[in-house]
Amino acid sequence: MRRSPHTPYTVPALEATEHAKQNGVEIPFHHAVYR
């Protein structure tokens, strides 16, 4: 997973991803952004 310098919401996105992983949920938005 690579971080883009033009994504100020990187931290919130990572936190949301971790939360989703704990619940066994995948975030299409996350994949679209960090593809």
C-alpha cells in the first residue's frame, strides 16, 4: 500500500481501513484510492 502526497485524509483512511479489517470488511473506496 502506497501513500499519495496529495491525500490529506491518509490517516483517517488508514484508521477506517484498520477498523474495517477488524470487522472483516473490505472498503472499495480504499482500494480505489490506494490502487
